[in-house]
Amino acid sequence: MLNGKKIVLGVCGSIAAYKAASLVRLLVKAGAKVQVVMTADAVNFITPLTLATLSKKPALVNYFEPATGQWNNHVELGLWADAMLIAPASANTLAKMATGQCDNLLLATYLSAKCPVYFAPAMDLDMWKHPATVNNVQKLQSYGNVLIQPGTGELASGLHGEGRMAEPEEIVQFLTNQLSGNLPLTGRKVLVTAGPTYEAIDPVRFIGNHSSGKMGFAIADRLAVLGAEVTLVTGPTSQTNNQPGIKRVDVTSASEMLEACLMYFETADACVMSAAVADYTPVTVAPQKIKKQDQEFKIELKKTTDILRTLGERKRKNQLLVGFALETQNEEENAIEKIRKKNLDFIVLNSLNDQGAGFKTDTNKITIIDQHLQKTTFDLKSKADTAADICNKIIELI
Ligand code: CTP
């Protein structure tokens, strides 16, 4: 899929620069022509000779190479490339890109690039979470640059968390999906919700449910494979995405999930609401841990806002809205009622009466009912295959 594609690979000063060698190797193996551009700091982590040997082209660091008398023309590089990939992208380079600074060849090439730009950050978790970095990433996304989401795991500092550069295999897969350009959902933005919500009772207790988030994560992964730009708003879960490039927004409560969904809904082409959102939340949250006293204890609850219904009320003609229904009785009747009440394009119905369907399992058995009451019942399948069936319906309707 990358056959003949011209890629400028920008390598920054980060320990993850050692992965640039595998990245170049995989890109070249996939048929791409790779031109490496390094910052001066990157050279401290991996030698230009290594990357030049693997890419079969000199790795460029300076505007001017005194040894060869060669002037490296950033404008030409920017025009030559079908894509620019900055991996690893350090906090420093991200900040400079966001503010248009231009004190090295990589940044000058970035400013000259007319092609799509992808960046795969790598840094310590506190640097990644710092509001300055968060703002810089948002700014780059507003320029149309595409974030290849870092992963979670052990970091070079010894800390554990988010900030680890996506693996070279994931980055190449992501680029392949993006650059092939003819995937069914290329250029489409999709909002997905997943997991449970936790409604706080006091600082240590909450009301929750058994949702694992598996179905929503499988849907987000499948949408990404199909080329969509995915934002996944998820409640508390141990799930992780298998596809890079998915923007994950972690929330805890139903009201936080609503707030996050409203932020991304306007620009979304489709929304798939698979989260098991609490229908009720405590009227008040005790500021201190509640001590046990009487034999009986009552918690007063109030209704949460129905996120799906709220989005249904705001839905434009060109937006697609998908809801889920988990029922134990009168399944189809209840599901159809939800299509109407929440203004859905289709609903994914699963019944807790079906063996292998529902919470925490790796399989699911669904029926899709659309707004014209056309009904398709699927066999018991893995959640990944179920996600593919749901996404096929989205492609059919979008
Ligand atoms: N949902 C939501 N916000 C809520 C409750 C539910 O967005 N506060 C969404 C779920 O993500 C799901 C759909 O609504 O896509 C169906 O949720 P469900 O709880 O089954 O339906 P309800 O309308 O709450 O009806 P009931 O609880 O009576 O079955």
C-alpha cells in the first residue's frame, strides 16, 4: 500500500529515536521512499549512518553539509513528500511546530510541507500531560496535522503511564490506512462511547455497572482500520486500543461523559453510543467517607441526562446516530421505542437472554434494527467481528 510513496521521516531527540531504525526498515519494506531528517539532539540517540543505511539515502541534519558541500533545500523536501511523519516527536519539537519556530531543518521542512503531516509523540507521562503539551497537540490538530496517539506502558524514566511512542508496526499500519486514501471511512470523524460510568456516593464509593468496555473498544478499533478519525470517550476500564490514532478521552461519571460528547458531537459524522451510562446518580456526594450507623441506609438518586437522546435532539441531517439496547424482556419492542425516542439511525440490540452476549464476554450476539425497522440478526461472534458488522451498517448508511 505504501509502494512508491515518498515519506519524510522527522526524528527528534528522544530515547524512542532508537525505534526509528525499525520504522525506516518497515517503511522501506512496504515500498516507501524514505528521506530521514533529524534534529541535532536526535543524533545523540541514533546515528545518521544507521538511518541512512536503512533508508538508502543520507540522513539530513543540517541546512548545509560542509563535508559534501550540499545545501539541503527544505522547500524541495516539503514539496517532494507525499507525507511527513515525525516520529518520535519530542515535547520540544511539538512546541516549536505549534508556534511556527524554525531553527532546524526538520522544522523548516515541516513549515514547507504541503502534504499531510503525522506526528507520533514520545515523552515522559508528566510532560505529555502538561497543559502546555496538551495545548500544543490541540493546536497541531487544528492545523490538520494528525496525532498518532502514544501508548501506555513502562517509560524510559521508570514511570508507568501514557507517553510511549506507538510501535513502529502500528505507525506503519496507521500510515498505510491513511495514505491508501480509499478506505470506506477515510476523512470521516466518528465519536464512540464505551464502558461504564461511576457515580460517586462519597470519596471512596460509587454506583457502577458490569460493562467492560470491550464492545466499544472493538468498534473504535474497527472504525480506525476503516480509515475513520475516531474519538473514544470511555468510562473507567482496563481496555486499551489496538489501533493507533484513536483519540481517547477518559471520563468517570455520566455528566463528564455528556460534557465530552457535546464537545466532539458538532464535528462528528457519526456517533456510536455503546457506553453503559448510569441512569441515576446520587443527589449529593458526601464530601467525607460515610460512616456506618443505622441498620438501613438510603441514597437519594436523580436521573442523569440521557446522552444519546440529547445528541438525537441536536442531530443534523448529515449525521448518523447509533444507539445500543441491552434488554432482558420485550427486546425488539423496547429497542424500536428507543429508535423513535432518541432519534436514532439504527440500534444495536443485545439480549442478556442470549448465551455469550452482554457484559465482560469476548463474544456478542446482536440484532441491528434501523429506523425503517429493517432488522438483521447476526450469529454469536467475537466482539471484533460484531464490531465489523456494526461498522458495515455505518458504511452502508453514511
Ligand atoms: N444512554 C445514554 N445516556 C444515558 C443512558 C443511556 O447515552 N444516560 C445510551 C446508551 O449508551 C445506549 C442507549 O442509551 O446507547 C440505551 O441505553 P439504555 O440504558 O438501555 O436505555 P434507556 O433509555 O436508559 O432505557 P431503560 O433503562 O429503561 O432500558
